Amino acid sequence: MKTHLIDLLKISGFCAGLIMLSNCTGPGRKPAAVPESPAYPVEFSISKSDLMDKIMGGWAGQTIGCTYGGPTEFRFRGSMIQDYTPIAWDDTRMDWYYQNAPGLYDDIYMDLTFVEVIDKEGIDAPASSHADAFANAEYSLWHANQSARYNILQGIQPPASGHWENNPHADDIDFQIEADFAGLMSPGMVNPAAEVCDRVGHIMNYGDGWYGGVYVAAMYALAFYTDDIKLIVSEALKTIPEESDFYRCIDDVIRWYYLYPEDWKRTWFETEKKWSSDIGCPNGVFKDFNIDAKINAAYIVIGLLYGEGDFGKTVDISTRCGQDSDCNPASSGGILGTVMGYSNIPAYWKQGIEKVEDMDFKYTTISLKDAYEMSHRHAVEMIKRNGGKEAGDMLTILMEAPEPVRLEKAFEGHFPIQRMDFGWEGKKLEKDGDLEYGFDFEGIGFVMLGRAQKLQPDNRDINLLLDVFIDGELHEQAVLPTSYQSRRNELTWKYNLEDGTHNVRVEWKNPEDGYGIIMADVLVYGPQPSL
């Protein structure tokens, strides 16, 4: 059984309530202090006004972090953003994005979809209600979210809609950037937050992809109890099974922080060396693009730990870690904003927020001020439901020891071994050309990338039908909408085949003038790594 970092450190000795990590920080470095866990169960009190201040800090911090990192999103892939690279900040930034690029705030309006369902149906709103609202919303989606939307619209409901055999993006970051609401409505209560995450997060994710949301929500919940960032990141990790790769990745980041407490770039390099190889997302495997939940969660934690409670430093480091560099500072900024409270976020970082707080987020009828009020109502209800008390303006919260959620592992026993490249323009099926295509591969699974295509933008949207045969037997008739909103991310896929040589043949069943099917490339999986 894996021994947790905190348990190892406790063996080395106790000093003034803190376990001191020594002899490993290097010359000239100060030893770092690892906080002990609280003596659970814990009761703590908070006024309703302070609760509101922290909830406001969470939503505002998320919005600020997302805005700050917006210009760099996925422009630095597998590389950090160097210190000399300027990132602009002034009182026009949020207003500009609200007006001109509102899709930047998918982190927030996705959260608000679930907040609104809870506001209408109550805290126990079922997964089906969340899934229906999510799938039929007007906003565009990508990766695990879009695969889940497609599944739901095709009749595959949660949790199957997020399961890796039905969703090749199951380990992607999607729920991790949408789980803030679950922590903000669960002050101090990590286990109830995880229950909310179970219902909502399995709409679009599974395994490590789901754990990212559970972990972020747990950090938000703990941010109401303590301002000790080291305690927040370590206690929240107890909600994640130790056997999972997500746990191992974040545990490594925490360990490297204590080894290199003054050098976030060293921890970034160590994280890249060990955890930057994506095996799930078909768009990222064998490429520098990485939207995997755990590596991006690592960037959140790097920002929180090395930011040392400084708001600007925290969001800047999470941004400069690269990859999904708007979502990661949104999470670290939201968590630290909850710790600090809205009133204590420095004025420099709140500049411009007054211009947008009354504006509805695109695709919603909810503004930041609405979100503050809604989450406050939900939090008071959650407190009372979970052993807490309300007495006038004061709330007493009962905080239980974090419990690990169940173990899940996506793509277990599957290792990407080959990408069959069809060239820059791919291969196309057209009515007056080839209507079928076949290929052989050696392995246990494949994902065929591609898309349904309208050859003229003003053509009406229809569903193209693609029969997929594996080893001569019909695997599925894939429904391929030409509509971007309801599209299928990949043409077809199949995991868990017997190891060996397989033949795949696809045939377009309803060819029509003005449409085509583009086959981009094929990702092949084997039962063991190729090297």
C-alpha cells in the first residue's frame, strides 16, 4: 500500500504543531513546514456576511484568473511562459472579453448551468436534470463536454455519457474547470461537495477527469475553513483514491514543493518529465497539446503553493505553467479568492470588475452578482443539511474528515502506440467518389478522428450515417451531425478488443450532394507501451 507523503513526514518528528521537512531543501533553502490535519470532526462558525464575502471572492477570483490567462490559452504547450513575456492587466480587460470574446468564460457559464438547475430544483437535483440543461444549452462545447452532449442527445445518459468507453475525452479537464460551484456551495464540507460532483461530473468525465473536479471542489470547500494553502492542497487530496494517477501526480507536486520551496520552475520541470504524456485525448496524444486533467491540476497546485497567498503571484504562476492557461489561473484564483474573501482581493486585481458584475454571462441570464446570491442560498442550505446550524447571522459548520471517492481508471490497460496519419487534408468520402474506406491495425483499440462536413456553409444541417465494421462485423452505425453544436468529436472508436490484427471498414450509408466525411487520422492502442 502506498504511504502518503504526510505519513512519511510525521515519522521524522514533531515540532510546535508542524512537521519539519529538513535535509532535502538544498543549500541556502529554508525548510518547509507541513501542517497537521485538523482533529476531525471540527466545528467552526462564520457569519453570513463573511460567508458571502468568501463566495464573492471565489466567483470574482475565478473570473479574474480566467481573464488574466485568456490571451495565452494553449499558446504555450509543453513550455512555460517566460518571466519576460508580458501579460497585460488593466481595468478594461474583463469588459473587453465580456463584449468581444465571451466564450472565454466557459469555465463560469458552464458552472452556472448547474447552479441554475440547483436553484430551480434544489440541492438534490438529479444528474438527468443537469445533463438535460447542459446538453441543450446554446453555448458551444469541446472535448469531454461535447462528447457528453452528443451522447446525451443520442440517448446515452450519465454516468454512461462520461464513461471512457463512450467518451474518448474522459480524462480531459472539462469537469475540473466546472466544479467550482460544488465547493462554493459546500463551505468546509468536502464530502458533500464530492457527492454533488458525483452527480454532475460523471455527465462528461470519468476517472482522473472526474477526480480533477472532486479535488478542485474540495479545495474550494476547505478555503472557507483555513487560509493555510499547504493544508488546503494536502487535505483536499484525501478525497482522491491513492491508487489513481491523479493522486500520484498531485502528491508528487506537493512533494517537489517541499524539496524545492523557492523554485516553482523546478517543480514544473519535474511535473513535465513525469506526467506530461497524455494517453486519452485523441487530439493530444503524441502531440504537445495537453488538456489532461491531472497535468493542468498540477499547474493549479503549483500556483497555489508557490503563490504563497499572494493573489497576483498565484494566478501569474498558474498562467505561466502553460497549456490551459486561462482555466488553471481561474481555479487557483477562485480558490485563493475564497480564502481571502472579495474584500481582501487587492484592488489592482479587482480593477474593472465593477463594469461587468451586473452583466449576464453570455448564454445565461445570470450575472456575477446573481451567482453570489445563488451560491450563498445554496451554501446555507447545505450547511443546515449536513449537521450545521443557523442562528441569526451566524452559521456553525460541521466539518468531517475527507473520505476518498471510489476508484475509477479510464483507459486501463490501453497504451497509445501509433497514429496513422492520413496527411494534411485527410481522406474524404464523397457522393461522387469513394463511399467506403478500410484499414488494418495491430492492437487492442483505435480512435478514428474526423468530422462530417458541409461543402457549402449555407447547406442545411443533416445527420450523415456511417456504418462501421470491425473484423467484418457491424460495430455501429455512427450518426454524424453536420451541426457544430451537436457534432460527434470523433468518427468512431472501440477499446477492449483482443490483442491482434484487426480490420476496420467504414461505409457512408446516406451520401448526399454538398456533404462529405473527412477522415483525419487513426490513434491505435496496444496492451503495453511501444517503448
